[in-house]
Amino acid sequence: MTQFLHVSLAPSTRQSYLSGQRRFIEFCVAYSLLHSSDCPFPVSEFTLEMFVAHLASSVSYGTIKSYLCAVRSLQIDLGYGDPLVATPRLEHVLRGIRRALSLKSPIRPPRLPVTQNLMLLIRTSLNLADFDHAMFWAAFCTAWFGFLRVSEFTSPPSTFDTAVHLSLNDVAVDCHLHPSAVFLTIKASKTDPFRKGVQLYLPRTDRLLCPVSSLSYFLHRRGNLPGPLFVFSNGTALSRRHVTDRLRSILAAAGVDGNFSSHSFQISAATSAHAAGLPDSLIRTLGQWPSDVYLVYVRTSRDTLARQLYSWPPRRLNVLFLINPYCCFHNFTHSFYHPQPISGSSLEMFRQAPGSPCLGA
């Protein structure tokens, strides 16, 4: 039973909960909020009220909520009831903390989408003859067209796991000589805690922005070495920090102001799809969102959308589709059903087609 309790949470979640649980226990010891057994559990509503009030002077409201979830998880694991059920006064205290912190905290500028124009600007800032630049361009195009979270196409600096992270073996094409589509298998993601996995379909656009041509060119340079899909010339895996730092440096050098991060690619996808009038159900499917939470990513005004964002009516024909057991397949041609994995020999064929816009100056 202990083993099942331990794996009930994702390893990353359990790890992030440790700091909140440690902070809570230290607080209880410091203020003598312990039972006769010298243990703070089971926790009372009053103790939780004292804890959150104590935290309000040093951490954000979001962190306070996260710490409460950590305490709740530990209490349940210890065999006690849910400490956050029927706690109306605690809810009032939290509401007061949120209001107080919002009045004195500066408003953080929203993260902005990477629009089509910004993608073109990024392209002109890169020299695709350089291996690392070609890798960045392939990763950016894949994320932009694929509605991808940064965790779905990057790897932690030193803990690459083939069962979780995107690798070369997760790439397949419909034709090795001149592929019209690339298939990416996402084995695990934030919204797929049980790792059922999904397969993404990224089509060739025959434009300057094209996931197929950018990936084709990079994979021809990369070779068939095992490991993360996106790696630097020295073998280091592409990480979240690399994506954010490179994106910000390119845009800052070009004089583009704003708060951009690794989330900006998925923000752009949500903004563009919503502006184009795609049904909510389709947007949720494309971005693997379990609910309408994608609406928090819709940033741009209508005027800006009309001026900057991608022209979606022609792109609808090439829109990424998420292929899983719940999708209908009858809208695809038969060739799309049989993606061919990338092998050592096929990498020699899986190269940039002559005259492809991805290799243009």
C-alpha cells in the first residue's frame, strides 16, 4: 500500500511538495503547534489559518496555495482526513490574503505570444549553416506549429529519460524522400499524468515557416545518435532555460519589447486559434488542454490580431491534428496512417528538398 501511495503523485509533484511540507513542519515546531506526540498531524483549521497568515509576509498567494496542497497531501498519506474540507474561515483568511497581496504587489506584465511576424524575425536572426541555430529553428517551429508546452520538447539538463522526454525515436514521417508530414509521439505531458501518449501530426506548409522542412534539415545534420531529439553540437540537451534565454535574446536584439518566455509558443497557438474562430473543443484537443483553461493564454486585441497574426483560413487546411483513440481518422488520407520511423539509413534520405524555403537566405 505504501508503494501505491507514493506513486499516486507524479515524481515532480511530490518533489515540489517537499518544500511546502518542510516549511509547515518547521512552522509548527517553532510555534509549538504540536500534539502530545510531537506531531502536527492531524492538522486543525486554526493551525492552517496561522500558517497561511505567517506565509503572507514572505511568499506569493500562489505559493501559499501550493503549500496548502502539500500539507493536504501529507495528511491524507498519513491516514487522516482532508484538512481543507469544510474550512470556511480558512477560505476567508485566504481571500483576505489574496486581496491584501494584490493591492501591494506590482502587476506582472502578461507573457506575450510569438506571432507569425516574430517567427519570421527569429528566422532572419539565425544562421542555419550553424548546427545550433538549425536546432533552435527546428525546435521553435515544432513548438509553434505543435501547440507544445516547453516540457514536451525539451529535457532537464542532466536527467534525460527516454520514457518521458522527446527523443529521436519519437519522430516518424509519411515518406522518407520528400515527407509531407512529420509525426511526433509525445509520451508524457502535464495533461497526461498516466502517460498514455499521443501522436502529433505536423504537415508540410511549403512556406518559410514549415515544421517539416525545419526538422528535415536539422535531422540531416543531427544524425542518428540516440538521446534527446533537440541537442546542441556538443551533445547537450535543449532545456527550458535555453529556449527562454535564446528567444529573449533574439527579440531584445531586434528591439522587440515585452515579456516573452518558453510559454509564448503555446500562447501564440491559443491566441491564433481563438481569433480564427476555431471551436473550443478543437482548440482544447490541439493544445491538449482538459478544459477552457486555454483562454488565459488569449492575449492579443482584435486590431493586433488582424495586423500581426497568421492568416488562419489557408492554414486551417494544414492545421496540426492530435491523433489519439478518441479522434476521427476519416478526414486523413490513407498515407497518414502509416508513419515510418527514422532510421540510420533513412536519415540520408530525410533531408531538405531542393529549393525548400527553410534553407532560403
